[in-house]
Amino acid sequence: MSDTKNDEKLRILQERLAQIKQKQDTPESIGQQKEIVIEVATPKNEAPKKERKPLNLSWIKKAIIVGSVAYGIFYGYTNINFNSLIPNFSSEKISQELVPTQLEYKLNIKGNNIAIIRSFEDESSAKALVNDLKIKGFKCNYFYLPENSNLTDEVYQVFIGPYENEKETSQWIQNIDKKVDIIDLSNGRLLKEMKSNKLIAKEKAEQEKIAKGKAKQEKIAKEKAKQEKIAKEKAEQEKIAKGKAKQEKIAKEKAEQEKINNDNNRNEQSKLKKVVEEQEKFQLEKQELENEKKQLKKAIKQLEKDKKNLITKKIQNNTKIIINYTYDFNTTMEDEGILIIKNNANYPIIKQNFANISSQGGIEKIIKKAEYDLNTFGENIDGVYFEKSGTTVPIYNGKITEVSL
């Protein structure tokens, strides 16, 4: 790039010299045209004389001037940097735009320096941290950054100090487990960043841990690659062996399947025969049960008829009987059921619904309570009086067949 610029400068200088030389040559040729010999008429006895104008020395002066100009131009070309004479407004402007504003604090605090330890967007958090630090023995406070610096960031900065020297500051920073900014109170600028020895050791340990972890990961990766290679080779060998074993297994299974098919054919025939026999036996048993069921229904019907006739006869004869009760409990759904109480004196059946059986002690306790009431007092339900168990009563001849408690 510099060679191109130099060639361009040399070309411009050469053109300029040529223009100057051309201007100088033109007047000189005109002068020569004007410079003529004048002949004066003289007597015949005298030789003719030529009268010349005085010698013109202007061209010598012009030559000296041209040489001086050429030398000046050559000197300037070799010794002067023309680029430096042209202001680079765009570069300067860009540089100014890229340079960030340097933070300068405007703090009215007496002392040598302070240490900025944290920034908050809300003032309450800054106050809370200051209170906590004061309890721990720190000199500290906070300020609003836009009111105490050349920046406009709306944050509250908490600081410890002021301190009289860096040594004192460093001693207090040992109790702060984070990096802090040391501000020189004489000029409001950042003096340095400082960390506690504990934090430095912690970061160093963390870096060593990361380095060890990285080395460990590399070792693991290397070992993993090695194991994968071994596993791959082993898998390939196993694949070949499995392929061979599979072929052998297929041949063996085929032979066994043929044998099984032959056996199954025989077994199926035997099994089918057995199933037919069992079905025939089941049908016979089913028919026998149906017959028994019909006989039982017939017997029950006859017993009910006989019972009814007997009760009618006893009623007609005004027969009395010692009443006894039987108890049965049927569950209808979870924790609910019905208590059914029957008797031998043709009195109505007593039914009582129960919910929350478990909270009442369970089915057995419910039945015992009902037995106690009927054995001790009797019950009057829906106008029918049930004598207590063991009492001689006439056969009931009413129309009510069922009552509810």
C-alpha cells in the first residue's frame, strides 16, 4: 500500500516539473524571436556595423529558480510525510466513539481510599448489606452512583472504608469473599482491583480443580476410546460367533420343531378326545344339577305351603308359641348394610339400614345390640309390638309382612 502511494506522489511531482519547464521554455523562445540584428546605413567608405541589444540574463535567473523549485520538491518528497498533513477526521471520530467513558467518582469522603464491594438496583438491598456489614464491625456506607460520579447508571454502590492506606484496606478486604474495586479518594478514579487471600486461594483451587477435571476427562475420553475399540473388536468377534451359533440353533430348532409337530399331532388327537369326554361328563353333571335344583324348588314350595297351612291351622286353633328371633346382616356397599331380623311366630320381618358400620363397632356389635334390645325389652315398630325373645305369644294374623327401624 505504501509503495503505491509513493509511486503516485512521484508521478505527480514529475508532471508538475514538466509543467514548470514548459512555462519557462515558452517565454524564452519568444525572446529569441524578438532579438534581431539592426543594420544602420553608413557611408560607403565605412564598413557596415551591426547594432545588438544588450545581453539578456533573465534566462539564467529562471534556470536557477527552476532548479531551486525542483530541489525543494525532491527534498519535500523524500523527507515530508504528506499523509500526516491530512487530518483523519473519520478515524479520530471512530476512536472517540470507541473509547468508553472513564469512571470518575465525586465523593466528599475524607480518607485515602474506599473499596466498592457491591452494586444494587434498589436502595433497600444496599441498606440491608450496610447494616449487616456494620454488625460485623466494618466501616461502610452506600451512595447513589449518578449523584456521585460521571456515569448515569441508576445503581446504589456499597463501600467499606474510608481507609488511610492500601495496607489497611487489604487487611479489611480479607474478610470480603469477592473481588472489590479500590477507589482513590484524591482523584475519584479506580486505583486497582483487589481480592482477599482466601478468594485468591479459592479461585486458584477452582482453576486447579478445573485443570484436574479436564485432565481427568481427557484421560477418561482416551480410556473410553480404547475401551470402545476393544469393545468394537470384541463385538465383531461375538457377532461372528453369534452368527455361527444362530445357524446351528436354527438347524437344531428346525429338527426339534419337526419332532414337536409330530408329537403335537398325536397329543392334539389325544387331547381332543379327552375334551370331548369331559364335555360329555359336564353335560351329564349339569343335567343332574338342574334336576336337583327343580326338586329343591319343588320341596321348598311344598314346605312353604305346609308352613302356611300349619300357621293357618294354629291361628284357627288360637295356638300360642314361644317367640324367637334370628339375625342376618347383608352388606350392600363399602361400610354399609342391612340388618334382617326374622321370627318363628309369623310376625313381620324387621329391616334396619346401617351406614358407617366401622364407626359403630362393626357388624358383630350391631347384631349384639339388636339381640340385647329384643331379648330384654322387645320393640314396637309401625304399630306391631314384638315381644322380647322367649315370650309366649299368639301366632301373628296381621297383614303387615315387613317393618323398618
